Amino acid sequence: MQNNHLQPVTAARALVVCIGNELVADDAVGHAVFTQLAELGLPGNVRLEYCGVGGIALLELLTGQEELMIVVDAVQLGDPIGTVRLWSWDELPVLEGGSAISAHGIGLKDTLVIGRTLYPERMPRQILLVGVEGRCFDQLGSAMSPEVAAAVPLAVAAICKELNLTLLPNQAGDQP
């Protein structure tokens, strides 16, 4: 396995929140992304958090110093299983019935509207969702589907790109 480290290209105070239940099939993708990002060792200007459930709990993580918040979660929007998509706050999909996407109670978009109303001083200027399309969200103890597991490095790469970070090979080698 190749050892990598992250090198910041530009700096911006950011919060990455990975959501999901590590014990429930495809919902575990948030925890898997969290684990990979933690192993990479993000720079000091990026705070990484794991949140077993999203919703209002996200607001408790905000300090008012973040310029960017990236939320990572499994989604079910009809894309092929394992598809990784990035949405800005304005682009967040809304499901029938008006509730924004979430498998964790109150939807992400609803949570952000509440946060902007109650705590405008704490809300980041930019909010992104990295969503990984899943299929199984009700099987306690089941592993992630192979397609979702294969998407974890793609989600990590998308996050690094948004943070303006470059994955670099370790100085010790592994390069051809």
C-alpha cells in the first residue's frame, strides 16, 4: 500500500463532517471516509469530525470560524450505486414532500436553514455535500456494498480537491 501525506496548496479554515452509522451497510460510508481522511493527516486548518447522525447535531460542531464546511454522507437519489457527487448548498436535492436528503431525521438543507436563522454568526460561508449513492440502509451488521466501498477513495479525493490539497507520494518511494 502506498503511503501518502497531504500538502496544503492554499489555506482556508474548513470543517469536514462525515456522517453515518458504521454498523449499517452503506450508511457506513461516512465513517469509512472519516477513517481514510484521519489516516492521511489533514493540515491544522482543517478540522475533521465524525457524526453518527446528522441533522441538528451538525450545528453543534460549528464554531463560527469555519469558512467552508464539507458534509460527507450516503445518499439515495437514483444514481448508480457508488456514484460520488458534490453539491453546493444551493444545489442540494430536495425529495418529494419537501424534505432535503438525509437518512438521519431532519434533512441537511433543513438543518442549514435552521442554522442560518438561529446562528447566522456560526454558519460557514460555503457548504458542500459529498454524497455517495448507496442502496442498503437498514441492515445492521452488514458490510458496505462493494460499489460503495470502492467509492470511498473517490470521495476522499473529491474532498481533498475541494480543500485544495494535493495527495503526494511519500518521500520514501512507491513511485515508479
